[in-house]
Amino acid sequence: MPDALLSVHDLACARGERLLFKGMNFGLGKGELLLVQGGNGQGKTSLLRLLTGLARPEEGEVRWRGESIRRVGEAYHGEMCYLGHANGVKDDLNPVENLRFADGMHGRAFDQTRAVATLERLGLSRCLDLPCRVLSFGQRRRVALAALLLAGATLWILDEPLTGLDVHAVVLMEGLIRNHLTAGGMVVATTHQALNLDGVAVQRLLVGNVAIPALM
Amino acid sequence: MEWASWSDFWHMAGYGLYVWGSFGVTAAGVLIEVILLKRAGADTRRRLKRMQQWATSLEGEGQ
Amino acid sequence: MKSRHKKLLVILLALAGIGIAAALILNAFQSNLVFFFSPTQVAKGEAPTDRAFRIGGLVEQGSLKREANGLTSHFVVTDTAKSMPVVYTGILPDLFKEGKGVVAEGKLGKDGLFTATQVLAKHDENYMPPEAAHALEQAQKAQQTLVK
Amino acid sequence: MNLYTYASPANFYVLAGKLIPWFSWGAGLLAVWGLYISFFLAPTDFQQSEAYRIIFIHVPAAWMSMFIYLVMAFWGAIGLAFNTRLSFMMARALAPTGALFTFIALWTGALWGKPMWGAWWVWDARLTSELILLFLYVGIIALWAAIDDVRRGDRAGSLLTLIGAINVPIIYFSVKWWNTLHQGSSINLMKAPSMAAIMLQGMLVMAIAAWFYTIAVALVRVRRIILERERQTDWAKAILENE
Amino acid sequence: MHRFLLAVLRRDLTLAARRRGDWLIAQFFFVMVASLFPLGVGPEPEMLARIGPGVLWVAATLASLLSLTRLFADDHHDGSLEHMVLSPEPTVLLVLGKSIAHWLIYGVPLLLIAPVLGIQFHLSWEAIMVLELSLLLGTPILSLLGSVGAALTLGLRGGGVLLTLLILPLYIPALIFGAGAVDGVMAGTGAEAHLSLLGAFMVLSLMIAPWIAAAALRVSLE
């Protein structure tokens, strides 16, 4: 796997007493999408949390640009953006304020026009100064997506990005992922829904309580 | 020998209550810890064995 | 900021922190932070006025006098430099003896008499059989006579 | 066969099983010997009469209370640094005994203080910091009990142990730093012990008995923890079937 | 680095401003606990002045505990805590920022309320000045050490009670030195020694607590 930026080596993951998977190996290069599939409770979210560095693997390691993410930690986090089940959107702040904080968190100066443009692109032009508390779940998800776009990360790790989104938003999401990949980005995502991603290099990874052969 | 008689020994020059209170509670504490430890050890082993039997019986049914 | 600079900054901050903390702790130990005050400190006016505090020292030899009711006792607490008269009503602890350590809690009157509400015996960390203590005493006495 | 062999839970389980009888019998015999010295060989004290005999329990218990805490902090630090499972198990196995000894030190101290000082309890630095130690033990055990996830519990408990470790030197040096009602230590590396030889001997024998007891109890407990955590492995299954 | 710290501060302060109810509860709690004592022990000025410093310090400790349970819990609930931990800046800075914010939101108001309560307890002006100084040095300790407890108990059942059990022993030195300083100045023995120790304790907490809390936070998120 010479051009794999993200690679996983002999990864094993346990939750509580149960071994979810072991001996997992794969690599992901620029412009590639990894779809993680599997039934409920098979360890999809656990795998994503291992990839972000939030969780610690039972065995093996995750590498970014050939180095363990434990070692490069913060540099890796600068190039990675995670969207989990929870949106990470503060209910008491309005969408713009939420994006302002997301920028500050990445140590960037806040660019208001760009933030507003992104929110408008995601169809939130009418909610710019409403607290996120009054927004619907799908709208809050869009705020989180705006933060994802603004972060400008190479690697997106998305846990069920389509839940709570309507048909338009799903199409929008597909477009965003495609653009990201053609621009040389990488995506790891779990989803139960079908994604229309023609012309994209897709790897599929089945997670379950079975040894998974190397995919490459 | 320090003590003229057993009653002298228990009396501890008037400090019997304090001295025996200290040694008694210590002995009781150690004893309780040992008993609890024994019981917890037996409980754990029994529980683990039962779980194991259960697991093997499930495997047997599956085949 | 480069990571080397960052590391240096963290180390410098840590050293500065330790330095400040050490300086503050040393400063605290130079001033008095005490469970009890010695008669010398009381004489210098370091002890609280008009409220309860503790004094500690040795019971002066030959100073213990009990009143007729048997409960009230008078004695003098000394730290060899200064001494203070104390009055206490109540049962004294078993270890309370002339020449031994004592901590008394109470108030200092205008007349310089310390009225104690509680008297605690402070013993030292020496443990030995009575014969040995007796022998030690004899030896000390002999030495004193020699010095004289 | 090297030292690392015993860092694996399976091997340590067997080793601990072999060691436990030695330490248990050792603790029992030493306690009998120590008690014999304490009550039949050690003479009356010149100032405290017979009440001083509490020292034979009080000082070993107080030492153990501090020492066990430091050992727990040590194992916790090792576990956090090197991610060794066995160190966390050791820390967990030690805590209840540490709490017991802290309680004994406080209890015997109160029973000693009442006849000698004239008070069950005073809020001086030594007593207060020892009480905080008991609270810390209780807090650590409660934290372990509250966290179901073993790995998270191990790490969280060890972090709490580490931050509380600063209390131990405060306990130890409190009698030097502040003028407390509590007397200073009779044993000091810098000077000759201020105790008659036979009394000192009794105290040391009791202290070693407490050591042996702690090791024996901790090994029994760590064996239980190992078995519980390794129950999925073949060797643990085999042991369960054979026992 | 400073941008990140400022962003955390700014966010937590904005959120506190939006949720003034939560913020007021903690301050009222402080006032009420302190006001219970005159009712409980009787209104004699001498007695109140004697117990005042201790009571105010205990009340401050409890009030800070009350707000600490939510230091990380709200952010954990809506997922923003994970985002912050996964930011390219060290988690230590995050914890430090949140501790400082907690102090500004819950500690500083205590400094403003305490003099009024001090008058209720018949403390002298001198004593009130020292009380303020001791709270100024001591309340950051409550926030810093509290962040460790909040991180350790994050997401646990009965986390609030457990937090109290874990953190109160660590608070005891601050309580002793803080109340001792005021007591010292009232007794005429001076407050310097207590304040020095309190300062040293603050510096040490500032150096150690964020690291431990950051480690605890990562453990709790695993």
C-alpha cells in the first residue's frame, strides 16, 4: 500500500468482554471512499472511533502517513474531521456562532462571509440567527456538515451521515462527498442507506465477528 | 514474665479497654477481610463455572 | 509555534511554577502555622487576643497545685525561656505530669492567667522500660553534677 | 524464562498460587511472634505504662496505610505508561487492604489518644491528613465500583490515585513541619531509634507481619481478578474445570 | 494555541450568558447555604463571626461542586466534547480553558457576593478583605481540581454524588488554608502563612490538574 495515507494494521477491537473484530488490515489513499458495513452492534462505530483516535485498539495500530496516530496525534487531528452520531452543535448558539467556535477550535481566524456562504449553500439561509435549539434534527445535521466543509480536512470520518436528512439533503451529501473525493480527499463512512456514488473509487468493508481478509 | 496473673494481663494497668479495643478491632477487621475474600473468591469461581457450562451447552445445541 | 519551542515553553512554565510554589511554601513555614503557641510566642504577642487558642510547652517542675475541690488545678507552662500560669477545672489526662509536655486550649485573661477549657498531654516519641528511664535520669544527673 | 514471563496474567496466576501459602503462614507466624513480644517480652513503658502497647498495632498499620497507597500509585503509573494489564489488577487488589489499615491506624490512634493525650481526636496536621487518606481510598474504591468498563475503570482509578499521592509525604512529614500534638517518629534513618530494643523489635516484627498479610491478601485478590478478566481464555477455562 | 484557548473561553462564557438560570442557581445556592447557618446556630454576632469564614468557605466549595457535574456533561451529551478533543490542539489546553471559564462563571461571582455575606456574619472589614483574597486564590483551585473529578465521573450513573466523594478530600487543604487565613487575621495572628500555602496549592493545581483531567477525559471518552 504505497500511497495509502490512512492504514490499519492487525487491528483488534473489544467492547467490554466481547471481541468485535481482530486482524483487520486495510489502507486508504487519496480520492478513495471506504464504506463500512455491517449489522447493528457489529462494531462499525467502534471502528470509526478507533480511526479517529478517540478509542484505543485492543491490538494493532492505525497509521496516518505511515506513523502511528498515537504518536502524531495532533498533526493527524489537523487533517481529520469526525462527524459522529451526535452533531456537536451547541443548542444555545446560532449556526454562525457554532461555526465560529469550530474555526477557533482549529486555531483559525473566523471568516464570516465564507461561513455564511457555506450555510447558505447547505440551505440554511433562513436560520442564520436562530439558536440551533429551534432547528430540526436535519437542519442541525446540516450545520454540522457546514463545519465539516469549513474544516478543510483531508480525511472525513462520517458515522451515519445520512440519518435524519431528507431526499434533497441526501443528494447534496452525495455531491459533497464526490467533490471531496475528486479534490483528493478521503472519506470513511458508515451507512445503512444506499449512496449514489458513480465514478468514485469505493472500498467496502464488512465489519463483524469474523476475521476480515486484507482488502487491498 | 511481665504479668503476675491473667486478670492483671486483661486489666493492662487500667488501660485494658483501650489496648484490647485496639487489638480486638484490628483482629476483627483482618478476620472480616479474610472471610469476605474467601467468600468472594468462591462466588467468582462458581459464577464463572456456571457461565462456562452455559456457554458449552449453547455450543452443543448449535451443532 | 514549533514543537521544540512549545516544549521549551512548557518546561520553563513548569520550572517557574515549581519555583513560585516552593517560595510560597518556604514563606509559609517561616511564619507561624501552628497547632499551638509557645509561651514565648504569646509573650511576643503572636497569639490571638480575646479568643480561644492553644498553648504548648512543659509543665514547670513544682508548679502543679490542686485546689481543695480536687478538680481545679493550677500549673505553669514553660518553654524554658518564658512561662505562663494556667488554671484548669476538669480531669487531667493520665500523662499529665510535671516536667512533661502539655497542650492547653483556652483564653488568656487580662491578668496573664490562661484559663484552659481542655488540657491535652503531649508525650514524646521515647519508649523504654521504667528502669531504663530511671538509669537515664541518674546518668543525666551525674553529668550535671560533673559539669557543675 | 525471564522476569517478563511473570508479567503475563496466566503465569502470574500460577506463581501467585504458589506464593500465597508462604505469605499466609509467614504472616500468621510473624503475628504470633510479634504479639508474644508485644505482650510478654516488651516491658512496661516509663511514662505511658501499658497503654503504649497499642503502638504495636498503630505504627505498623499507619506505615502500611501510606506504603500501600504509594505502591498503588506506582502500579497505576506503570499501567498508564506501559499499558500493562497486570499492574492495574495489582492496584485494585491492594486498595481494600490499604483502606482497612488506614481505618485501623485511625481507630487505634483514637483509643491511644484518649487515655494518653486526653482526647479521642484532635484536628492536627497528622490526624487530618491521615483522615484524608481514608477518604481517598474510599473515593478510589467507589470510582472503581461505579465504572463498569474494566479498562476505563483501571485508568480512571489510577489517575485519581496519582493525584492523591501528594498527600502521603504530607502525612509523613506533618509532625516535622508543623508542631502537632502527635509525637514525632520513633524510627528515623538519621538517628538511633528512641525506643528500647525489645519494643522496637516487637514493632518491626508486627510491621513485617502486616507486610506479609498484605501481600498474601493482595495475591488472593489479584488471582480472583485475573480469573474474572481472563475467563475467555483457554488457560482460565482449564483452571476453572480442574479446580 | 492562544486562539484555541480564547475560543473555548468565549464559547463557554457565551453559553453561560445564554443560560442564566443555571448560573443563578449556583449563586443562590451559595447565598442560601451561608444564610442557613445564622438560622441554625443562632444570631449572636460573636458566634457568627467565629464560624463565618469556615461557613463561607464550605458554602463556596459546595456551590462549586454543584456546577461541576455539568462542566463536561453538556458537551459530552451533544457531541461537541468529542470534536474538541479531536481538534488539532492539545486536550490540556481544552481543560485549562474550560477550568478558567468555570472559574470566571462560578468562582468570580462568589468573590462579589462574599463581602455581603461577610457583613451578615459580622466579619470585620479587615477579615472581609482577607476572605476576598483567600477566595481569589482558592476558587481557581476548586475549578481546577474539580475538572479532574468531572472528567473522571463523566457519563457515570450517579456521577454527581461520586464527584463529591472524589473531590472533597482534594478540596480539604484549600478549605483549611482559606478559612484559616480569615481566622488568622481575626485572631490577630496574621494570614500570611495560610495565604502563602493557598497560593502554592493554587500554582501546583494549575500545573498538575489540567494534565490529569485531560488524561481522565480521554479515558472517559474511550
